[in-house]
Amino acid sequence: MEPNEPTNGGAALIRALELEGVEVIFGLPGGAILPVYDPIIDSSIRHVLVRHEQGAGHMAEGYAHVTGKPGVCMVTSGPAATNVVTPLADAYLDSVPMVCITGQVPYAAIGTDAFQECDTTGITMSITKHNYLVSRAEDIPRIVREAFHIATTGRPGPVLIDVPKDIVDPTNARSALDWYWPTDEEVVAGLPGYRPTTKGHPRKIKEAAEMILAAEKPVIYAGGGILKARAADALKELAELTGIPVVTTLMARGAFPDDHELCLGMPGMHGNYTAVMSFQECDLLITLGARFDDRVTGKLDEFASKAKVIHADIDPAELGKNRTPDVPIVGDARLIIEELVSNIRSMLEGGRTQADITSWRSTLSGWQEKHPLHYDQPVAGERLKPQFVLETLRDNTPSDTIVCSGVGQHQMWTSQYWHFNHPYTWVNSGGLGTMGFSVPAAIGAKVAFPDRMVWAVDGDGCFQMTAQELVTASVEKIPVKIAILNNSYLGMVRQWQEMFYEERYSEVFLSQDVPDYKMWAESMGCAGFRVDSPEEVLPTIQKANEINDRPVVIDFRTDAAEKVFPMVASGRSNSEVMVHPSQVAGIGER
Amino acid sequence: MPGIYNTTPSGSGKPVRHHTLVVLVENQPGVLARVAGLFARRGFNIYSLAVAPTDDDERFSRITIVVDVESSPLEQITKQLFKLINVVKISELDPADSVERELMIATVKADPSVRSQVIELVDVFKGSVIDVGFDELSIAVNGDPDKLDDVEELLRPYGIVELQRTGRVALPKLERTPPRLKSLQNRSA
């Protein structure tokens, strides 16, 4: 398409996506978006036809999580738009770059309760970083460029473009425009209110460097921002330069290698004892791209109460939102960490010494020895221990395997028991906690990296929410692998009812035998297995690993009584962390 | 609603701190909904709102918002407001350091026997009569919110039929010290 070449809104929209480097669109057509689907036939962009629009949204997220590139989904108006509301909210809370295109009724019909009309921009206003209702075809190239710019810069997030049918329909005069493609400068000039700060303030960085060298009990609190900023290498350099241990939040698993001696693992409600207590006892919390989420802090007043706080985040609204920092730094995590490293390095070269942290390090390793993750080995004849299944899966898959999960017990166990040694190998729904996330997210990740192994670890409750996308995966030849940790329950809710509602189980039992997951998987074109005994776990995983022509589903029958430990009860202080019952005697000896 | 602006509302007993936010936005459809939505989502009531284009090509509008919240949530909401793509600039104005204006128009009972008294009252406040009926007058007064509260109170005994006040607009107070003197003061400080 040449500059000033006459074209129409639909063709211009697809051309704009091509120019933004989009490789794949996840979507499902319908009335209002029909004119945009016609040019897709001639486009270089792959389209993955989903079975439910929620699937399209989560696939776009999965793609974005593992590539760092914006995921793109496209659906029609009304119910299709409301079906992507969940993925948009999910992407918003987890800062996932995503561009969502929705059809809309013709411009003149907006507000008339037309067929399949809903106020998409109104509904999604509070769950998108920004959204657009396109009113003129000539705005399309500019809006698409702006949308990608906004979605991928600053704190990333979802951007929605709502496109009325008349302005993309070549048979309608309102769809006419002369093609143009705005330059980067024009895009920036067109957004006078959007100027994300990327470079940290030098004086604040210097102050932070001073504090880091002076701290006797420092710990790095690394959040999802490390991954968003591609700052994993910088983080490793900072940790190794200073010997300061690193805690990786649920959103940052893989941002620092689990097998590194300085890695303490996951903090929070189901974090391991050492990570949780390192926050409680530290004298300096070096917060990088994290946001003091309630699932991390527990009772906020008693969180890290002895610590001074350095808080670096690209979103100024996060600084002081939950915890007032002593040193706030606004900017990109990678740039800030690199500056910290160079500051510290030159201070050390100039003769400054770092405070002695060996006693702190030995306290931490003492906790690690005393309170490792633990589960009881199964008694013969009992159902499988979910942790055993995860360990077997972990030890029999390549180290760059991409692991996706839904939300609940299986998610926490996966985060706890997997060894994430590479960034961008962990895909999950952290902020919104969207059950049903894993199957479509795994499909999106596998589309991005067809040559890598992608395993979704799912619960039976989650699986039933979005399993239909395995039809998509079969038909589109996207061979993902699904391990269902099937305990017949909504397991996390069951755990809370057991622990906090006097074992009164209300509406958490799903069914012992329905559905038959093996048959269900096979009916969707997947290979299906069911595993009841520990001896079958490894051979079945090995079999699954060898299947590359279709998706695989393994129904692991797990023990419903198994609970996630450690646990900090909701609203309680992190210092009241409950460890596995077998370790209770060890508590208080620290 | 006299006195809701800068004084203690009757009955509540605790002093209320009002904040004025002046928000420069791109003049685009939906931008007011985005701004108002941020307040609504946090359960904050907007007392007063004024919106109008600010420049010749109408690219930008200025939204003046008066809101009654503690300063700590206000700081968070200001940061959240600034995250809106269409928001270009935000200034928070302290009533003590700003000049504020509102316009009030009202229809007042004024039969021929009291008409001149009402006109006199409006004159005192440098207002104007904008419509005259057989036993009613419509008047307009502009000024700072306290002054309008006073007018309202004084008109009430005659019988207010209908009353409207615009949202407040505000500007920061200007510098009154010549630059040379100011630098001298700074040096001595």
C-alpha cells in the first residue's frame, strides 16, 4: 500500500497490523467485524480460529507473556466483546501488552440497542490501559500505531480498538481513506499526555546504592516488572555483585534462576518459609518492578516492618500506593538496575566497602534447611500426591519448557515445585486470578514457540472452564500438553473451607468420574491418558513428551486432602506463616 | 446547599478539606467519563465540575474538579488520573493560594412590593437582573464560592424558586513580589 493510495478501513486495519509486525491474530469473526476478516485471507498474518472469545484473549496473553511482543486478538461486537472482558482485565492486572480489536455496530446505530450492540469502550474503560472508539476511517492507521505504542511502552497493558462496521466496510462510503503510516515522532506528538519516564533519577539511584552497600540484612524483592523490562540479566548482575539474595514473586518466577545460590524463591501467601521470613526480618527491601500486592504482603502494617524500602517501578502510581518507600525511583527496571550496578561498582572501586551480610546469609540458609518445601509421601493405594506429579514432570522435561497454569492449588504447587531457570518460561494469571487461563495461554505460547515444549498444569475446575480450546489446538495443529491435577474439587476453596470454615464443604465437590477427561480429550482430537498410580506417572509423561502431532491431556487423579503449605492466612501477618504440619515443631527456633 | 464548599457542612461536625484539581485533557469523546470514572470507582463524590476548551483549535480542555477527600487518597487518585492517556497535566490548587469563581443564576419570588429590595441586594453583590416576570425576578451573580453562599442566604427569605450554580473554575494566585526583591529575600533567608 503506497502513501495516499485510496483504500478502505478494513484493508487499512489489516495492513496496519502487518506493519506493526503482527504474526498471528487469535480471534473469531461475526457480523460487525466481517469486513475486517475479508482482507485476512490475503494477509501474511496467521489467524487462529478459537472456539470462544475468552480463549482468543488468553491466547494473545500467553503469546505476549513468552515473547514480550503484544498479543493480538480480534472478535466481533456485543457478546464477543463481553467475552474478552475477562482476558482484558487479566492483562491489565498483570501488565501484559495486548491489542484487542472488537467490531461495533455501524457508527450511526451506536446507542440504539442495535443487534449485538454493547458499549464496549465504556465496559472496558477501567480494565484497559487505553481504548478507542474509531469514528473515522482515516484515523485507523494512527490509532493502530498509537495502540501498539501504548500497549508496549511504559507499564505495558491491554489496549482495545472498537471499530464500527461502516468504516471498515468497502461498500460503505464512510470506509474510504487515503493510506498513510505515521512516523514514530508523529505518534509521540499525537499523545501529549503520554510520556512514560524510563530513566531513573540519578540522585535517587545514588541514594539507593548507598543504602544497598550499608544494609546488613538486605533482600531483593523482584516482581513481574523485571520480566516486562527484560531486566533478568541486569538483576543477576546486581545480585552477584552484592551477594544480596533475591525473592521472585509469582509474576517474576524465572526472572532469577531458581538453581542460583542467591535465589530464595516465591514470597507471599503460599511462598516458602525463607522467602516470606526474609521480608519480615530484612533491614532493606530492594523492590524492583513489584507492587506490594496483598497476596505478597499479608497484613500490610506488619509487612517488612524493620525494613527501609527502595521501590523502583515504571508506574509512579505504584510508589507509595501500599507502602511508603524511603527511596522511590520511577523508571524502567532494566535501566535502573544497570545504573545501580554501575553506581555500586564505582563506589566499591573508590574504596567503599559493603556491610558484612554473611550472618544474614547464614540465617537465610538456616531457614532453608529447617523449612524446605515438604509433602508427605503417599501411602500405597492412596490417590497421587500432586507435588510428586509435578516433580516427575519437572525432572522429565527440557529446562526451557514453558509452563502455564490456571489458578488455585495447582498454580501454587507449580510455582513452588518447578525449577524456573530461564525467564519467560512461566505463564500464569497472577493479579486477576483467572480460572481457565492455562489451556488457551499455553496455546498462545506454543504458537509463539512451536519448537519448544509447552506444558499446561491445570486443575480440574479450571480445565472445565476453557477446555474447548483444545479443539482449536487440534485443528490448528498446536500440540500443547496438559497435565490435569484432578482432585475432583475446587481445591483451593476446599482448603480454605477445611482450614477456616470448620471443614464445612460448601459447593466445592465437582464430581468423581464426570467428565471422563481421557474420552473428552480424545473427542477433541487430543491424545488422552488417565493416571491413578505413582508407577504410571513417569511412563505416561514420557509417552506424552513423544507425541508431537496433536495435543495431549493427562488426567492425574490426585489426593483431594492435600493442602498448599506454607500458608499465610488472609489478612494475617507474614510472621504467622503456617508451615507444613510436620515442620511445626521447628517454628520459633529461629 | 449553602456552605458546602469551604465551610463545615451542617450536622457532620468535622471540618471538611476540599481540594481543587485542575486537569488539562485532550478534548476527545469519553475523556470526561474516564476522569469521572476514576473518582466514582473509589467512592469519591465530585462536588463541582467545570469543563471547557482552553485554546483556539480546541485540542485541549480544562476540567476543574472540586472533591472532598483526604490528601493521601487524593495523591493516589492524582497519580491514577495522570495515567490516563488523554490527561496532559494536573495541578492541585489550595483554596488559600488560588482565586476561584462561580456563576449563580436564580429565580426569586419578587412581587412588586419587594422587587426593589431584591434588586438592591443583587446590586450590592454586583450581580445583574437577567429576566423580569410579574412576581418573579431572575438574577445572575458571579464571584467566589463564599460570596455566592452569602447571596443565597440573603435571597432565601424572599423565596428561591430555582437556583443553579456552575462548577468552580480556579487559577493560582499570582506572584506579588518583584523578581529582584524576591532574589534578595532568598539570599537573606
